[in-house]
Amino acid sequence: MGLAIPILVSAGIFIRFANTIIGLSVRFDRNPGDTPEWLPSVALSFFIAVVICLTLVYLLSYIHLSGAKTSIVLSTCIFFVLSLAAVFSGIIPPFTEDTARAVNVVHVVDTTGRLGEKPNSFVSLSSITPGKLTKEIDQIKEGFVCGRHKVIDFVTFSVKYGCLTFDETEGGWNESDIPALDVVNDTNGYKRITQVVIDTKRSKRWFLAINTEEIEDFMFKVDSKEVVPADGKSSVDGWHIIQVSGGKNAPTRFDLTLFWAKNSTRQSHKMQGQEELQRPLLKLRTDLDKLTPKAERVLKKLPPWCSLFGKSTSPHTLSFLSSLPVKF
């Protein structure tokens, strides 16, 4: 009895901490598919193992003195087997309405690397919660195929594992909403300077990534007014990202002046078994808060254990992707 009371009093703290670990794991993955699926489970298992081992240090002496060794070991094994059976049989689901799986559904119109070609339209389903989306797709249907075969670059993050469907995705969006990156001037004197006009069309919320491996500085203007002056710019992983979210009357045309780096390689990166690949000079994503018929059907069919979750940099339900290559 003297041992049982301290264990019962302190058990709540450890249970709440385990719930905290679970809550963090379901929103842990910044880039969907970037974290191994087994990592959160291993972290939780390690925590539980540590708590049990520290508890047994005090219980082992009691077991030997009371002669209850057989019954305690047997009951522990029974609980372990019952726990495994409950998990593998699905009696205890990994996600519920209270501990929901965070998902993101986006209708994407992709024009990156497709100059003069027809845009690529599809619906993307991804989750920042580690794990596969097999059960979700079985319930949604709609022609989704999951895997790591296509990485989607949303400028602010990348989907390395997700589910895509190309069925019936041509409706609900207009080609007139596709953003434009037009080079209006390119001089190559003492220092190469390129002027680009950015037209986000109807979108007031957009994200621009500038390749700082090629560009050492830039200047940003709106209606001939300098918004971002030319000075030292920071970067993360070789990109400087600009995030804009305007109001109803916000401008949609911007002037960008790029100052090339002196040591700009302008070289392509080759990957074995693939064509010559190259980091673009600019990457642009524009968002519209609009539901296409396909995206609306997918949202209606989401399982009850799924919850829409987005950060300040997450895309809206309709996104347009565009880019400007280094060798434009």
C-alpha cells in the first residue's frame, strides 16, 4: 500500500506527458514525408520504457519480499499481449476526432518547367502527421495514388510523401489566374542585372523564393515605390522567401530587380538516370481561397479522424505554381 499511493499520485503526470508527445507528433513533420514514419513511435516507446524501468526499480524489492513474483510477471505479460492485440486489430485506432490527423487538401495548377505547355492540374492530399495515408485514401477514393514518386514544391515547404489524383481536375480554375514572371530587361555589364515583372493576377496572397546561389541582392518595387531596398539579404538553404498577404485592394503587379552574384555558376546539377536538372532562379506560388468541384468532393469525403490544419505559410484550397529558370 505504501508503494501504490506514490505511484498512483505521480502516474497522471507521466500520462499527460505521453499525451503531449502524441500531440506533438501529429503536427511534427514540416515537410510531409521528410521524417521517418517510425520516429514518433520510437520516441513514445522509449519514454514509456524509461518510466516502466524506473518504476520497476522500486517494485522489484517488493516482489521478492512478498513472493508475488509469478503473479506480477504473468499479469504484465497478459497486459502486453492484450495491448498488442488491441493495436493490431484496430480496436484502438491511431487517430480519433480528439487526436485528429492533420491533413492538407489543395488543388494545384503547376506550370513550373512547362514553358508553352499545358498546365499540370491535380489535387494533392498530404499530412504533416508521420505515417501513410492508406486508410484515408481507401475511404475517400477519387483516384488518389500515394507515394514518393513526385515531390511537390510549394515554395515554403515540400511534400515528399503524399497522394495525388489527376481525375476530373480540369474544372473550377481559369488559365487567366496563372501568375506570370516576365523578364523585361537583362543587362550583362560590370554586373548582370535582370528586371522581372511579377503579376499575381487575382491572388492577394503569394510567396516568392529567390535563388541566393545565383542572386546576391535584389530590389522590390510596387507602383514605382521602393518597398524592399537593395542591401544584404539573408537566406535559408539557398533561398530568400518573400511572403505577401494583402487586402481587397492590394496591388498584384510588382517590379523585381535582381543583382546577380559574381560567382554565379549557372550550372545544372546532374542526377544519375535523369535529365539535367536545375534549381530555378525564381519560384512563385499564388493562393486563391476557392474550392474547385474536385477539391470540394475530397473534403466532403474526409474521414472523421482527419482535421484540416494549416500554418501561415500553408496553401489555400487552390494554388498556382510558377517558376523562372536560371537560363531563361
